[in-house]
Amino acid sequence: MNKAELFGLMLINYYKEGTSLDIAAMSIILNQNKVQEQSSLAVMKMAMDVAANQSESIIAMDGGMTKAMETSIQPFLGANLDIKA
């Protein structure tokens, strides 16, 4: 729920019930909402950094691993070149 929706619900409740609008409670709720949003963004950024690091590691590892896998499966291929004229 964003700030505008929350404020709207509090105003509707204020007009329906005729109670006083509790500014302190609204301030606490809005600040809690802000902290939750900031923490969610921080966790998402951390997850994106981890994913980027993992993909870079996989790409870096792939170059050497491909050649090693090729030579381990068929080590005799590509080792000698026979030329006849």
C-alpha cells in the first residue's frame, strides 16, 4: 500500500466514524512504510549484485573450461597436423 492509498483510507475512516484524525499514528505508519520500502530495495540490490558476480564468474570460468573439456574427452584431436603435398 502506498502513501496516497493509506492517507485516503485514513481520511475515509475519519469522515465515516467522525473520529479525530490521528496525525501521530499516520506519521508512524508512513515512516514504517518508508523503512520497509528502503529495506526491500536494499535486499533487491544485494540480490542483483550477487547475480551479476555469479554470471561474471561463470563467463570467466567458461573460457578455460571449454578447452579443458574438449581435450579431456578426445585428447588426440587437434594435437597433430598432417600435410601432404
